[in-house]
Amino acid sequence: MKSKFPKKFKVIAVFLTVLLMPAAVVIAAYKTHTEIDSGLFFKTFPNLLGTKLDGCDVCHVRTTAPPPGEKGKSAVVLSSCDSCHVITDYGGEKGETLNAFGRDYMKAGRDTAAFTAIAELDSDSDTLSNAAELKAGTNPGDPKSLPDMKPAPYVVFSLKDLIEKGVSIKEQTIFVNVTKSKDGDSYSDMRGFLLMDALEAAGVSDSAQSVDVISLDGYETTFSIDQLRRSYKQAVPVFGFDKETFGECGWVRYGSKNLQEGVPLPDANVLMTFEINGEAYAPAKIDENDRLVGAGPFRLVAPQMKNPGSPDISSKATGSCVEKTPEIYRYNKSYEKNSDYCVKAVVAIRVNPMPAGTMDINWSHYAEKADSGNKIVVFGALKR
């Protein structure tokens, strides 16, 4: 499909009929999550698979709090994924992450029969029954999602589009600290473009407050516009914890060619990357086990934003490896785990708040149609 986007980055408002639209791709609500509920939902409503109701927002709340990585007190509306983590990390119960529709579903038995039992309820008190909203393709757990709303304006861009628009390609060395991933902590040379540069080229509205970066598997994380405009200090690299040096317990990957003993890494920005250590990412897909495989074509990488620091061994490391590791480099929950807000396989970006009278587009369908997923769809608070 030829894009009209490179010439003028035109914002296109479209009216999509998504409820009965056959899904071009199976992108279920955060498919790598272990909860059973999305499977039960799509068993009951198979026609909603691959629509804008194919996401965690159907049952989960979006709370207002500082976004991940924010060390100030500035608060925005977080994605449902970030909201769940914020609520549970601060002592809340899992049930507190549910919206009204999710709570009604849980009370009715948390099974396929529960959806029938609550069909005639109006969970979100917007005068429409749950059944009517699901038929119309609107969210029965969100009173701001109504059938008479129009899909938000959107644009689609590829790397070629951005280059033609004059958006600069950046190279940055970034340290990423993980919690338990087998990939381990890493120092890598990243190549990509500043997310804020791409958003400005795409026509982000002056009223925009935040963005939700969305992965192929449905995972979302939120950044404030202020975060995207900043650069961040990084720490001095720590050497000696790769497998070659530290043996089977080694967990750090030193892929960067720009590391110097005792010299802090250069300041870094939130970057939409397409290469790591000189190689393009493998195209991502959802495998037969519902796992995300691959990170490309685009991966959002954010440096440590609050407390730039050193590697620490995985929370899943064996006791013998922990004992071998100097105490300062043992797993420490307080170390900033910026992998939590790095997003693999980015296919869509929601710009908040939505323009008045609009709601989510069917981003999963459109992103797949956009040249086999090699582009990113941006929707929401864009200049018309």
C-alpha cells in the first residue's frame, strides 16, 4: 500500500466500522499476559478479536499518576498496563485495577457465562447496556466511549517517510537494566530517531499531554510530552560481568563499541530505534505459544530517567551466582529498571488526550495493513 504520508504528513480522519470487520491479524489484549480473561472474552465475542476492543482497557482502569521514569510530580492519565503496576506496586489489590465492567464480570463468576449474566447491565452508567456497547464496538467500562463518537485522526509513518520529512537519525549508546529477563543488562549502540521529533513531524497537537506506546502484543506504556522533550544523564559503565569474564553467572552484554573505562555514557533521549549494535531488529511476531518473538522493525528505548546507575544481577539468578557477585551488583529492586518502559515491536502510538468527540481507532488492524506492519500508526491529539 502506498502511503500518502511522506508528502505532507496529512492527518486523515476516517470513520471505521470495526465491530464486524474481520481481523487481519490476531493481536489479542496483551497476549503475553497470564490472565485467562481475554481468552474467555474472545471465546464469547470472536467478532471483536482484532478490533479496538481487543485491549486491556475493556476491563481495566486508567489511573492518573506520574508516568514511569518520572522523578517529578507531574501526573498524566496512564495506560491500563502502567495503571495496574502503579496500583499493585503501591499496595493496592488486583481488583482495584478493574473498571466497572471488569468488576461486574468478576462478580458474575469470571467465566463465559458471566458475560451473558451482565449483558443487560449498564456497567459504566452511560445509558447504554453492556450488550449494546459491545455490539456498537464501544467500551462498556468507559462512560466516555460512546457509539456516536468518531475515530480519532491518525497518521502513518515509516522510516523512509521520516527521512523524507527531514527528521534526523540519531545514534546513542544506552544502558538498559532489566529485572529478570534472560537477555540481561546491556550497553548498546542504538540507531533511530527521537520520538518527540517524529511526533512533531506528524503534527502532534499543542494540547497533547502524553503518549501511550503500543506493542504488537498489546502491551502499552505511557510517557509525558515533557519526558520526551528532555535528555537524560547516564552513569559510568561497569565492566567485567559478561559471560566471557564472569563465567556462567555473567549477565551483562557489552554490545556497544563506544564504552570507555571511567567515562560516563553520553546524555540520551527517548529513542524509537530500528538498529542495535549495527543490526536491524528481527521482525516481531506472535508465535504459536502466544509469545512475542523479535523486537522489530521498531523498538522504543528509554534511558534511565530517575537514578542512572549500574548493572545488577537478575532477580532469578541462582544462589551461587548471587554469592559470587559483589553486593553492590546483586539484584536491587530500587535500581532503576528502565527495561520496564522500553517497548519492543512498536506498532501504534496513542496521543492523549483524545480530541473531543473521538475515540480510539482500530490501530491493530490498521498497523497490520500498513505495509505488513513496517510502519507505525499515530492517533489522537493531532493537528487537523
